Amino acid sequence: MKLVAQKIDISTAIHQISEMTARNDHTAAYVAGAKALGAKELAKKLDLVRQLVDLEGCLPSKLSDYRHGLYEQLMAFAKQELSAKDFDQFYRAF
């Protein structure tokens, strides 16, 4: 995965992700998580999924499967990039 130059503060990102998840906006939360970690390519893919969901008005099952695979990649990347404590908070935010 390619990285962007700047990452945002992880505690700020975790708070934002929690709020998105509480509003049932999981795809946007995944985008925010990828951006927070600096995973540019993953953020772009997730944003395209978000756009398709907006166009369809729902999350078709095959797209859901694809999104879940991206989520798993996001968690694997987060586990590598974050401390154990930060990863636990990041994971729980979703």
C-alpha cells in the first residue's frame, strides 16, 4: 500500500470513526481510518465503494464482500502501524 505524506492524530481519527460508526456510516468510517493511517490506495478504493453505495442506495452483497476484504486489509495495516493500545482503540471504533 502506498502512503500519503501526512497522517492525522490517531486519537482524533478514532473519535471521528466512532461517530461515523454510531451513525451507521461504516464505509465512511473505513475511509477515515485508511486516511488516518496514511494508506492512500486503500482509502481511494474504500471511497469508490462509498460512491457506489451512494449511487445504489444500498450495499449490494458482492460489494459488501469486497468492502469486507478492504476492511480486513485496513485492520492488518493498522496492526502493523499502531501500538497495541492504539490498535485496540482503533479496532473498537468500528
